[in-house]
Amino acid sequence: MPKVTVFAENFIKADKLAEVKPLFAELVAKTNKENGCISYSLYQDAGDETHFMMFEEWESDEALAAHFKAEHFTRIVPQLKEMASKPGTLLKGGKIA
């Protein structure tokens, strides 16, 4: 089965930055230990400290689906959404070249 790549963006309210960083850190640490996770990395936009980007690589769609059901994901992501300044984006694809 082909590998799956995900790019997700989160836009966080400026007054929630200190609160959100430990949540992101926990999400990244626990997700990187999940079966089927090749890599799961968080980036912060150099020009906008409220803009965060996740770059993820998964062994399969099934591994990604399991991630969406993981305890840490189902607990942390709703908290991130509460701190969002606007809706995020999620793009999923597979490498073609």
C-alpha cells in the first residue's frame, strides 16, 4: 500500500499561544510513537507566530485512520479547535515524483 502524506494547518489566537504549545508538543510526541507513523512534525510560520503547520507521513490510510481515533488525538484536537482564530486545513496525498 502506498505511503500517505498529510499537510495540516492550524491558526491559533495570539492570546492562546502559550497554552497551545504544550498541547502540540504532547500531540507530536505521542503520535510519533504510533504504529504506522513514519514522521509527524510541527512547524511554526516564521512570519506569523499564530500559524502552525503539521507535516505527516504514514505507512497507509489505515494507519492514518487509527491516528484519528487515538486517545491523544481525540482529546487534544478539540482543544486546539477551541483556540483557533479560523478553521484549519488538511491536505492528504501521495508522492508521485
